[in-house]
Amino acid sequence: MVLDKLGESLRNSLNKIKNTMFVDEKVVNELVKEIQRALIQADVNVKLVFTIGKKIKERALQEKAPISLSKKEFLINIVYEELVSLIGQGDSSIDTSKKKPFTIMLVGLFGNGKTTTAGKLANYFKTRSQKVALISTDTWRPAAFTQLQQLGKQVKVDVFGKPELGDPVKIYKEYEKELQKYDIIIVDTAGRDALNEELFEELNNINKHIHADETLLVLNADIGQSAEKQAKAFHDTCHVTGVVMTKLDGTARGGGSLVACAVTQTPIKFIGVGEKIDALETFKPKGFVGRLLGMGDLESLLEKAQAAFDEQDAEDMGKKFLKGDFNLLDLYTQMSSMKKMGSLTKLIDMIPGLSGANISKDMLRGQEEKMENWKFLMNSMTKKELEDPDLIRGSRLDRISEGSGQDVRDLRLLLKQYKQSKKMMKMMKGATGTEKDMQKMMQKMNQKNVKFR
Ligand SMILES: Nc1nc2c(ncn2[C@@H]2O[C@H](COP(=O)(O)OP(=O)(O)OP(=O)(O)O)[C@@H](O)[C@H]2O)c(=O)[nH]1
Ligand SMILES: [Mg+2]
């Protein structure tokens, strides 16, 4: 758990109220004093600590508790809300679907965790079905590229770099064309030992070429409230869009750095909570404070559960698919789950035996687009038609195409592809099932240009 000490002090203070008989001014004053002490120990700026204390006091004494809450619950909720607004507002997650490729550039001073975070982010997006590329533009630190290569190998994503070119822009240009085929490009940059003009110039120069969709400042949490100065400098000169706060696992001053960033209006998007590749979490102020106060971090938990569920779901679907019995209804169910699971490409990766097959990813992507239209067609079919697509002939064709607003030619194509897939299923069922056989079969089908469903 991160910020152990701060969390423990805050929880202890709140526990005390749970045990008091009444909530009166004395109790509120005592609570506020303890919260302020805990925040100062976590290196939160004293002025801000004073303000939050005043706010909690005012609200607790002036606002009326809603009927559904006891006075104690109401007070705890005020503390929760004020701490949330102290460290950030709303949801600051990154929407990578708005552009392809989506480029994320990591910036920051020496040793703050840029390269490590690049690897962690690659892992984060890869497990969410995105095709990720890492590129090192660091020509300063010896072995920076090797470090990134090792991380890339661990996550199994492609890594680009050529430090001998000696110039970040040249390195990026060398691979620019190749990088276009990825969903996400993560650019690792060089640091410096202190804030300086030359670093900002280098970063701005790189960004002139890559036009990053997100420029994330990687900041070590153990600098406490001095994070404000760094965040402000990078924000003002490099158009930073967010912060990744690293090493929150090993410092008592993390509270101070989180609050300091919030002051500069640079949202914290991720937090690093360990050295391992998966020790990265999205930062949601509400969930974070909830967890700190021991209310349970529902949101993060749900997110984690969802990712785990998707993996399992995809695996089950893969098995069903391999068994060979499927009709349009199954296809429909699969497609509805598809969005949740990520993509067809990911599904393919999860089917044993097919992951190594040489199926063109572009072809799969084309299929995915077509399947969006199929959804409309299928929505206009009756359950019977979905179960037995052979019924769909004559006037049924017109009814379905009119009802769905789709061209009848698309409907015929869907039916044709369904038949082809069914044939393929039969072949699969008859196959001996070794991985080699499967791959051979897929390659053959690819050559014949038989579309994979
Ligand atoms: N405990 C902990 N260690 C971290 C975290 N993030 C990074 N580190 C460690 O911090 C050290 C420096 O990380 P790097 O990723 O090399 O930092 P960098 O910003 O790329 O450094 P330069 O390339 O020199 O500018 C490494 O030992 C990492 O393992 C984190 O969230 N928690
Ligand atoms: Mg580095």
C-alpha cells in the first residue's frame, strides 16, 4: 500500500470519531488538528494544510447532514471530499482511441523513472489489446536503449532506437514510417540533472516532429512539495498534459508531491507503485483517497476485475470457437463481447494454435470494421434466423436489409462469410489439433484469401 504512514494517521483520526458519542465543535477541532498534522508530516504545503483544515471545520459546523447520513458519517464524508479536491479533480484517464497511432512522450529529469515507466505503460496498453511500440530518443545515458530493449523484451513489444545517430529527431525520423502501423507509440526521452533551457529546447524540438498526443512528466514522489516547481516548469515550457508520479511505494512525502502537482493544474494520470513492470496504476483521486481512508478502493478494484474478466472471457470464447459448433447467434454473442474483450486480433492471440499463425493484422482490422455493420443486420433478424441462417432467402433478405438500413449486398456477404467460416470450423474439427496443423491450415486459408470470419 502506498502512503502507508499518511493513510494510517488519517484512519486513526477517523476511527476516533467513530468511537465518540457526539459530534460537536471540540470533536471537529480535534479531528482537523490531527488531519493537519498527518498532512504536514507527508510534506504537504503548510498553507494548503491550513486551508483544508478551515474548510473541513466550516462545512462540518455549518452544513446540515442529509437524513440518510449520521453526523459522524457526514463528517467523514466531508473529510473524504476535501482530501479528494486537494489532490485532483475528476477522471483524468487517457483516451487512446481518438487517434492512431496515439503518441505518448515521457519527459523528466535524470532517474525519475521515465524508461521504467515507458516499459510499464507498454505493458499497461498491451494487456488492453493495443499494439504498442517503444522508441528511445535518449542519446545521453549510456545504455538507455539497451535498458528499453530489455523492458520491451519482457513485455513483448517492439522497441526502436539508434543512439549512434546522436540526435533524438534523427532517431525518430529513422523509424517514423514504420511506427505508423502501431496503435500506441511510447517515446522515452533523455533527462538532465536539473531544470535547464537546453533540456526544454531538446524536448520541444522532438515534439515539433512527433506531435505527442500526451506529454507526460515523470516525477519521483520523494521530492515532496518541490514537485510543484518541477511540474510548473515543465508545464509552462513543454506543454505537459499530465504527470506520472513514480516511487510512491517508497516515500513518506508522496502526499506532498501529489498535492503539489494538483496545484499546478497538471493532472496526475498514473502512479508508479513499485519496480516491477505491472506496478503502475491509473490515478483516480476518489479511489485513491477512499483507499487511503480505508473505505475500499472500489473503482480501481472494478477496473482490475474487468481486465481479468476480459482475459478469461476471451479464453472461454476461444475454446468454444475451436469446438466448431457455432451459428449466427454465437457469432452475434461473440461480437457483442468483442468490444469488451478488446479486438479480434486479441481473440486470435488467445486461441491456442492460432496465435502463431500468420494472419495479417490489417485483414483482421478490416474484418472488425465490417463486423460493426453486421451487428445492425443481425439486430434485424429473428432468433430463428440467427440460429438457422439457411432460412434467410427471398423476401427475408429484403426485410432484413430494409429493417437494418444496410445494403442487401452486405447481407449476402455476411451469409457467405458465415458459410465459409462454418466450413472452416468443420475442417478445424477434423484436424488433429496440433499447433503446427492449425497454423498450416490458417496459412493455406490466407493464401486462398478465404476471410477468417
Ligand atoms: N520503487 C520504485 N522504483 C521505481 C519506480 N519507477 C522507477 N523506479 C526505479 O527508479 C530507477 C530509475 O528509473 P529509470 O526508469 O531508469 O529513470 P529515467 O528517468 O529513465 O532515468 P534517466 O534515463 O537517467 O533520465 C530505477 O532503478 C527504477 O527501477 C517506482 O514506481 N517504484
Ligand atoms: Mg531513462
